[in-house]
Amino acid sequence: MSVFEYVFSLYSLLLGLALAHLLSGLAKVVEARHEVRLGWPTALLSLQMMLTLAIFWEIAWRARDAVPDNSAALFASLIICGLLYFGAALIIPSDAVERQDLDAHFFKEKGTVLGCIFLANLIAYGWRYLLMGWTSFAYFSWADWVELGVFMCACGAGIFVKGRKPMLVVLGVMILLCVSDPVATLLEK
């Protein structure tokens, strides 16, 4: 087993559990749609978390040849994936089917969820540099750096934004930034 396979087993397990937890919660809300209103904020935050989980899987795959053989890499994965799991678990409340509207829960937890995404990104990119050096960013173009910067600013702003409409704009920007890479990949073909 390679170092990457060893670290990635923990990484993929936690990210997979986070995705499963989020999808399970969404399925319960959809199942109870006559009693519970999902609302755009919760739906968009759920989508953003799913995109974030997929992107982190891709980030790990791209770094597969540079993962060092040390406990720091394993602990970094644990912290990053733990933050993402924690954030994903907070999006849909465990008592969602007993509520009428999930917007109140969204505004109570969105700062924590976005904080988890923000911290996971900060740790991932910072730790990546510390563990693997500047060469681990060799594939980054200037546009990738701009995209990451705008994403982090939007995520940080979303932690503090109070209104529904501004929050929808923030989540919309974040989602567009996340889907820009796959869309660009498809357009290149």
C-alpha cells in the first residue's frame, strides 16, 4: 500500500460519510416535503457542501504523487475531513421532519458550516505548502489563484452576512466558482 493509498483511505472514508450524511438528511426532507419547506438557502448550502466534498476529493487525487510519508499528512487529512464532515452534518438538522421551515436553522448554522469550509480550505492549502512545497501548486494558473481568492472571500463574507438575498448571492457565487472548472473542462473538448 502506498502512502497515498494509506492517507486517502481515511480521507475518502470521512468525505464519503459526510456526503452520505448530507444526502440522507436531504432525502428525509424531500420525503417530508408536504410538512417541511427546504428553502433556497439550505438547498444551495447543501449543494455547496457537496461540491466542496467533491473538490477536496479531486485535490487529494492531484496531490497523490507528493503525499509525504509522515503523520502530519495523516493528521492534516483528519482535521480537514473532520471539519467538512462536521459542516455537512450541521446543514440538515436531525429533527428536520418535525420542523415547518429550515430557514431558521440555516441562519443559525450557516456561519459554522461556512467557517468549516473556510478553515478546511485554509488548512488544506497551507498544510499542502508546508508538507509538499511550492511544487504541489505547479498546475495552478493565475486564474486558479484568482478563483480561490474570490471563493475564500465569498466564503468569509457568507459567515457574517445576515440577509436572505445577500446570502443567496454569496452561495450562488461560491457554487459558480466551484462548477467553473468542470464546465471549462467540458468546453475544452
